[in-house]
Amino acid sequence: MQYWFDPDRLLRAGLALHERYDAAEPFPHIVLEDFLPPERVDAILEAFPAPDSPYWSTKDQPDSKKQDTTPDYVAELKMPPAIREAMWQFNSSLFLFFLHHLTGIRGLTGDPWLYGGGIHQILPGGLLKIHADFNIHEFTGLLRRINVLVYLNKDWQDEWGGHLELWDTEMSRCVRRVAPNAGTCVIFNTSSTSYHGHPDPLRCPPGRTRKSLAFYYYTIDPEFDPRGKLHSTLWRKRPGEDY
């Protein structure tokens, strides 16, 4: 299997972008437009499961209308080859080295279980409230450190919404909004205060959904005591919200 990314170019980019990544507000992150080549986006979209496919696990958060990968080996076996290859590419040693150079975090490992990750889509009218993610992998006990989101939405209209929002630690303001355009990759540190989401209902027309790939990366932290710090998703209200 060939890499999707040129190794030398990718690793040089990680080193060159480290300071920009580390200095970003409201928490370390970077937005890489056209990160995934159009031909790869097209191949994934051609294989992307329809909303009514039994492949999906639907979240029970009210109004989310969010569909996720079912996290088990059966789900991987059911994946079309183009999607399975994407999972392998983003869990490869090459991509892990890139993330190390970019973020400065040593010892990152991928997640072949795709716990909470994989392929996602949100249906018209759906949303994802502002939140910080769970911090401990259920199967491995590893500490979650990095999120990588890759958007797959060709010809996405700005008025449809669905922008990823990054909020400050006080939940007083949105610091950055990112349109979910095809090929755009967002990489960010995840912590108990890395608040993000797309909190307004999607306004895309029937037949369109907000599609993405999600990959999470972990480290072993010998000083981490999960008995005192383990948490699931931490939902947050925006100013003026009452739910």
C-alpha cells in the first residue's frame, strides 16, 4: 500500500508548522485546506454509506442527528475499501511522525478501534453542541491528546452552516470558525477545556449531509490518575443558551 502523502514533504511541513500550531488560539491547532487531494475525497465519497445504512450508530444527544462508526472489528470489515484505506493512512507511522513534528507531543499512538472516531455525518437540522471530548480510551486506558478532523463536503455553501467552532476556556466567545469544505483538515490538542463543536442546526438541503473523517491520538501518561480525572464528553452552553 502506498502512502497518500509524500513522506519528505509531510514531515517537513510538520516541522515548519510547529510554532504556528503551538501559538494558535484558543488552544493549539491548525487548519490545512486542500490537505486531502480531490481524487481521495471523491473515492471516499463514492463509498460513503447512505444515512439509512445499517452501518451507522446514531447518537442519542437531543437534536444532534449525528451518525458515527460503530466501534468494533465488524464495522471495519464492513467498510468499503476506500474508507478502510483512509483509516490505515491516518493511523500509519508516517502520519504519527508528522503529528509528533507538528504538535511536539512524543509517543503518540493511533486508534485502530476508532473509538468515537471513523466516519461521521450529520443530517439536515442536526448539530453538535460545544463540548470537550472524553479523555480516556475505554479499551486501552490511554490519554487522548490530539484530534484530526477531515471534511468531505464538496460545493458546500456558507449559508448551510456546519462550521466547526473553537471556543475559549471561559466559554465567552468563539475564537475561530472553520467551514467544513472538502479536503480541509483540522488538527488540535484535546483537553478538558478544548471546547469545540458546531452548535447551530445544519441548514443544508434534503439529500445533503455534513460528512467527515475523525481520528484521535493518544499517549501513555505515567503520572495520570484516571480515578480522579477521567471524564466523558463535557457539554457546554454558549452565552444565552438555556439547554
